[in-house]
Amino acid sequence: MRRRKFVQLASLLPSGLLLNKANASPKSEELNTGKVSPVVISTWAPNVKANAVAWQVLMNGGNALDAVHQGVMVPEADPDDQSVGYGGLPDRDGRVTLDACIMDHQFNIGSVMYLEHIVHAITVARLVMEKTPHVQIVGEGALRLALEHGMKKENLLTEKSEKAWREWLKTAQYSPMTTVENLLERIKNNHDTIGMLALDQHGNLSGACTTSGMAYKMQGRIGDSPIIGAGLYVDNEVGGATATGVGEEVVRVCGSHSVVEYMRHGYSPADACKEAVKRLVKARGETLARKLQIGFIALNKKGETGCYSLNGDFTMAQRNQQGEKVIQSPALLPKS
């Protein structure tokens, strides 16, 4: 009977992830023994400034949810960051639309998509999580929710971003097929969507992800960033992960959820990110994969961190008790 029960349970596990004593994920109560050292990580080197704000929240006794919320608000309000919030590059019609999601240690989630006129999309995502019975609200409904809670309607298209859009129009022939090329060029400049993960002094994890999406996209396009399980996922017994890059590709493999599941089955954060990247290459083929870019970062319950990308040019910003640093991500298909 015991053997039969084991076989039944084993059949439910994903292929190649059968657990044993060597790679089994420790229980949460085992990981919580001793003092917990807080840590914050985020996608891209310039987001050390976002980490600094999140870190201050943690050092003041705040929780991981507040830390990631306040941390990602920094690039959202920065007009010089053209991948997030105010100053974000618009769609091909010149409209700046934002996507964001947030997730805490109790599987509470909130997401907004195609939000206009509100700088802090992450705050609206948290309103969805805490003030509504829903988990996703889009477009006009998301804007209405923000206004009902006292948020200010603003023009998000800065002079700098409008100029870039008009220059794009001159040569792009209004084609959405040029959007991936533009995204990859932006990645070379070391910034894109911000995803952030934090572990607080109580051993609890939370994550946030916010973006203005792919520049010059078709109207209504949604990427991975506001999709729980794609752009962001947190399981407080295991760890959390978040993604950046070409969102359509992250969605194909439920990227962040995949990373967390690899960690559940004993992989380190870096190796878990690598496995998710390998899954994409297997699904799409190496020839196409070399023309794309995705990057994952991960944080486990022990406070261990890691990152991995498809191609080069990806960085992770980290802040912990030892200080601030930027980590150059290893890549599966590094450029020669």
C-alpha cells in the first residue's frame, strides 16, 4: 500500500522533478529558524535607487509588501526612466499605458493593465488587492478605481518621450513589428521593466512589478508584467521571482512561476532562473532565442538570490546587510 501511494503521488509531479532527500525543498518552519536577514533585489542596475528606498522601509521595521511597493514607486515617478510610469514611452498612437502587479506572502494579489493618466500604477494594483474582490482590473475601470481613492489624473507623456515617439514614426511606418527591436535597444542601455522582491525581518516575502510596456506597441497590448505567474510570483514557503525583457516570451513559459517551482524542487535561485530560460529556448528554438532577451531574478526563503538571462546585457541590483551591489547576470546564449 505504501508503494502504491508513492507511485500515485510521484505521477503528479512534473517530469524530471521527482523529489528525494537530496533535493527536497525545506519546510518553511525549518527555514525560519534563527535570525532572518532582510534583502531586496530588483531588475537592472539603475534600480539601486529603488532598492535604497525599499531597504529603508525594512530597516525601519516595515514589511516586505510596503518595501516593494515604495521601492518601485521611485522609477515610476522618474521622468528620465522611459520604461516605467511617468515618462514611459507610449504606444504607437502616442498613449502612455501602464501595467503593474503586486503579491504578498499570503497569496494576496492585485494587478492593473492598460492604465492611463496615473503615475503610480503599483499603488492602483495594491488597491485592487486590498479594496476590491477582484485580482485584475483594466483600462477605464482601473483609472476609475484610482480616482475614487484620491489619486491624481496626470499627463504621463513627457516632452522627451513624445520626441522619441515622433522620431520613431518617421521610419517605423507605424509597424508594430519594430517594437521588439526598440525594446532590445533599450535593454542595451541597461534598463527596462522593474521587478522587485524583498524578504523582511519576519521571514516574509513580497514582490512588485511595474512597467510602461513595450514602446510603440499596438493599442491594448499587454505583456507579462501585470500577469501573476508570468512577470511575478511569490510563494512564502519557497521564494519569489520576477522577469524582464520581451514579455510575450515570458508568458509562454509562465516564467516567474516556473522559477519558483524549480526552487521548490531544490534548485538555487540562479539555477532556477537558468532552467526557466532553458525552457524558453527549448520551446522557441535557439535561432529565434538569439534575437530576443528575457531575464529572471529570484530570491528564496533563506535570503539567497540569483539571476539568469537569455542573452547578455542584464543586471540585478541587490541590497542587504553587507551593502549595495550590482550583479552582472550570466547568460545562456552570451553574445560572442
